[in-house]
Amino acid sequence: MSTLQADNVSVVFPADSGDVHALDKASLTIGEGDFVVALGASGCGKTTLLNAIAGFLAPTEGTIAIDGTPIGGPGADRAVVFQKHALMPWLNVIDNVAFGLQIQGVERAKRYEMANQYLSLLGLEGFETSAVYQLSGGMQQRVGVARALATDPEILLMDKPLGALDALTRESVQEILLRVWSETRKKVFFITHSVEEALFLGTKLILMSPRPGRITHTYDLDFSRRYLRGEPARAIKASQDFIEMREDVLSRIHGDA
Amino acid sequence: MTVEANHKQAGRGIARVLMNIGRRRRPTTEVYGQPGAGRSSLISFATAFVLLLVWWLVTNAELVKPLFLPPPEMVFDKFVEVSSEGFNNATLFEHALQSIMRVFAAFALACVTAIPIGIGMGVNKLMRGLFDPPIEFYRPIPPLAYLPLIIIWFGIGETSKILLIYLGIFAPLALSARAGVRSASIEQIHVAYSFGASRWQVLKHVVFKAALPEILTGMRIAIGFGWTVLVAAEMVAATSGLGYMVLSASEFLNTSVVILGIIVIGFLAYMFDMIMRFIEGKLVPWKGRA
Ligand SMILES: Nc1ncnc2c1ncn2[C@@H]1O[C@H](COP(=O)(O)OP(=O)(O)OP(=O)(O)O)[C@@H](O)[C@H]1O
Ligand SMILES: [Mg+2]
């Protein structure tokens, strides 16, 4: 199994009004079973870091490697899920989920079989032939997650995947995500603006601060494991250590801003 | 029941029908939806009817001379006459068919050239550099201005007519295809790349698909341009066609045939627009909902 390693990654965007140091010497390890959550003020370089890991942009300095092999662009080992679900409206639900498999040349019967597996994992049975624009926001996001999982990547890169959802839907998709994560044993890099979401989902939390974008603090978490062991989500979120952790994170973020 | 009561009731019935015209089919779930949503066909029919009525009233009250505007019934008589006996050696159907063929030949030719070139311009620097100057240069020039040049180069045959219409269609179609390839969101493109897609796969599976609505809209607009250029094209030594029919009728101050020709061209253009809209609805039901 593999480990993703970002080493002193800097990204500088040249601009007329002076260069933007979107990311400054960020180092990060995402190993087996890690669910890494990134949290920080708007513009602190979270998306930039994700784009660099995904291979959409090359770091100005530093390296990103998987098991020591530097990444040379986007690849099938890293799947992405975006806030704007980025589904293909010309494809129905199952063809959207099977999209990556189609790209990879899997034949139709086989890819439908695999797609069906992930549709049921995310509770989307019965919507195979629906048009994606007729689904609710939460269902669209689940289709996006199913699509990312269907190609069996090593790591899922998610940029505020639940940001557009209402609080209730959001909590239920969070729980679905955790179950899927524990069943599929994927590595996850997850960006959010919600402190609660970050604490509840992650095994590791990185705090980032802007100008220049840096990783300022790292926490190890185990709330998600507690949830998977059977503790109710609401009990976890109401527990003393959860609340203390939340206040600590909040004060650090406000200290930065 | 008295006659009067009967009338009253009939009057109320009519009032109710009239009130319901606006209400029927009103979607109950989307009252606060898109501005202007809902069917407008009833209103359109009413507009057409009122226009016809005004035409009829103005001409039958003899407010204008038939030379300037003949009454609708006279144009209808001409319609029957030209349909059966013909005008200048061809029936209305033959004139119409000739024009449809010209417009369609040009349209088909434009589709197979302008769409690939437009897409190419959208996705490729070299293509954009090559085709941008000529297209942007000739696009705003009225077809009538370069018509003489086309006649000098290609003569007065069918080629020149179709070429003129083709040029009128080409630019808007190429530009819409070029703009269409910008429709795919960066997220959709990134998703495809993250599955290991090649550049060509990204184009085929994402960019071209996302461009389709805009290309279809471009086709609708472009074929409209085709009908606009038709009359100019048929000024060139034509012996049949709707534009030719209108032009030669005008030389004899045969206003009824002129109006008949205009109405038929307008009707055909409208019909093809409806067909294109239907195709749009079938092909890209997701348009504007991505
Ligand atoms: N393509 C670009 N060109 C120039 N500057 C950029 C570009 N992309 C991002 N930036 C700048 O880099 C900085 C970090 O941006 P980034 O998108 O990574 O922030 P973020 O943490 O994802 O913010 P948010 O939480 O609002 O999504 C910002 O100051 C932004 O303006
Ligand atoms: Mg961002």
C-alpha cells in the first residue's frame, strides 16, 4: 500500500500587483487509512494544495511523490470530488458513475456492474437512469463521490464536497462518507470550512493560514473512529472533548485572521 | 328560462373562458420560477390574429391603396393562383422548393465546415490564429457588398447563389462553435484528467458534449441568416425561387405576390426554427440546467 508525501511544496502565482504566495513550504503525509482534513480561512491555499496533489498544477518548489515516485500530472490513482459536483449533465446517473471507467476503457457491461456496486454503497439504487439535474443536491454530491470511488483510486481528493448542502443532508452524507471510507479503506484529503465537519470526519486535521498559505498546526483525531465503533454522531458532537477541541481550533483560526 | 337570462349566462360563460385562457396550464409549483417561464403560444396566436385583423381593417376601409398594401383576401387569392397556375413559369411550391434547396445546401455545407473549424479555433491556438482574421474581417460586411465579387469569380450559376448563403451562415456558426467549447467547466475537465484521460478524451467526452447546446443555438441563428441572404442570392440571374419571385413581382408592382413571397419565406423560416427547437429539446434536454 502507498503513501503520498508532499515535501516543502510552494506555489507562487505571478500577478501584476506582485506575486501571490498561495502556498509556502507545505509538507504533508497522507498514509494508509488517513482521512486528512484541511481547514482555514478563505484564500489560505487549500484548493491550491489539492490541485498540486491532484497534479493539475506543478509546484513552484518542492515535490509531491507517491511511494517516492514524483507525480507528473493528474493520474487515475487520485480521484477528485468538487463542491460544484461537476457531473456531466448529458449522462444519466449510472453513466456519470461509470464515467471514469469509460475513460479507462472498461467495457460497458463490466463498468455498469461496477458502477451499480457504488450506487448502492451510496444509497442511490433506483436512480440509475435519472437525469443528474433532476436529483437533489445531496444526491448529486453522492453521485460525484460514487464516480470518484468507481475507478478504485488510492486517494480521494475532495474540495468542500458538502459545502453546498443543507445542515441535515450534510450530516447524513458525512455519515455515509465515513462508512464508505471505512469499507473501502481509501486515503482521503478533504477540504472544508466547517470545524465540526473537520473534527467529525478526520483522522488528521491540518490548519492553514493565508498570506503566505502555510500549514500552521496539525491535530490527530479519533472522533470518526468512535463513530464507526458505534457511538452515535450526536453524542460525539456533544461530548466534552469534541467541544474543547472545537474551541481550540476556532481560537487558533481566529488568532490567524 | 327567458332569452335574456340565456344571454346573460352565455355572457358569463364567455367571461369565464376568457379568464381561464390566462390561467390554464399555469404551473403551480414554479410560480416564482424563471422570469417569463411558461407557454406563450396562446398570446402568440392572439398577436397574429390581431395583426391580421388590423391589416384587414386598414385595407378594407380603403385607408391605403392596394398598390401599397393589398387586402389579405387579395393576397390569399394570389396564393391560390400562384399555387395552381404559377408565377413566371413555376408554381409556388416549385419556387419554395428551389429556395429551400439552396438554403439547405448552404446550411449543410456550413455545418460540416464551420462547426469543425469553430471547434478547432476554440481548442487550438494555430487554428484560431489562422481563421480568426479572415472570419472577423468578412463577418460584418453585408453579403450584398461582396456579391459582385462572387459573380465575377464564380459566374451567375447555382454555385454563386449557394456560396453567398453559405458565407452568410458560416461566420455565426463558426463563432458559436468556438464559444461553445468554453462551456465545459474547469471542474468537469479536471475530473476527466484525474481519471487518466488523454487530451483527446477530454475533448471527446467533455468539451464537445458541453459545447453541443451552444452549437445547436448557433445552428438555429445561422439558418435564420440563411433565409435573410436568400433574396440577395436570388437576385443573380435566377429563374425560380421565392426571392426571385418577390423581386420580379416588384418590377411589375405586383404587390400581392411580393407580400405572398414575404409571408412564405417568413413561414418557412419559422417552421425550420420550430424543427430546430424540437431537435434541441431532444438532443440537449439538459441545456441551461447543468
Ligand atoms: N490561478 C490563480 N492565479 C492567481 N492567483 C491564484 C490562482 N489560484 C489561486 N490564487 C490565489 O492563491 C491564494 C490561495 O487560493 P486558494 O484557492 O488555494 O484558496 P482556498 O484556501 O481554496 O480558499 P477558499 O476556502 O476560498 O476556497 C488566493 O490568494 C488566490 O487569490
Ligand atoms: Mg478553495
